[in-house]
Amino acid sequence: MRLVRKPQAWRDIVEIGEYLGEADLTAADRFLDALERTAQTLLRSPRIGNLRISEQFGVIRLHPITGFENYLIFYKETADELTLIRIIHTARDYTRFL
């Protein structure tokens, strides 16, 4: 299975990294490392995320980033791909983005 990041997921990652980096560059690095570790975990066990129905994307899953549980990864899985759709903070109304 391969990992795919949608353009909006890339934008989310950059935005979050910049936001965290403004206060603490080490926190931004830890976030990026945690995101990659969590994505690798999802590649091994894609069905651990909670199911949601999205008007835009259909059936998707969400899972918190380990160590940064207030950030959720929204993703879809197929037999050969795990696609990151968005990374959104839990304080935001994520339903309006999906």
C-alpha cells in the first residue's frame, strides 16, 4: 500500500507546521515526525480510524496524530492506497471542510 497526500492535505501540513513553528520550531518538527509515524501506522492498519460519511468524499476515516491528538487525519483507503485528505485541528468545525 502506498501513501498519497492530496494537495489540500499538503496545505494543511504546511499551515500547521508554520503555525507551530512560530512559537517553537522544535514543536513543529515533532508534529511533522508524529504525522509521519501516524501515517505509517495507518498504512499498516488502515481500518483503525473512525468511520465518517462525507458529502464530498463519501466514506472516509479519521484518526488522531499520536502525540498531537488535537489534530485529526482524514483519509480514504483502497486496496493499494491510503490517501490523506485533510489534517484538521479538533477545535475547528471539520464537518464544513468535508
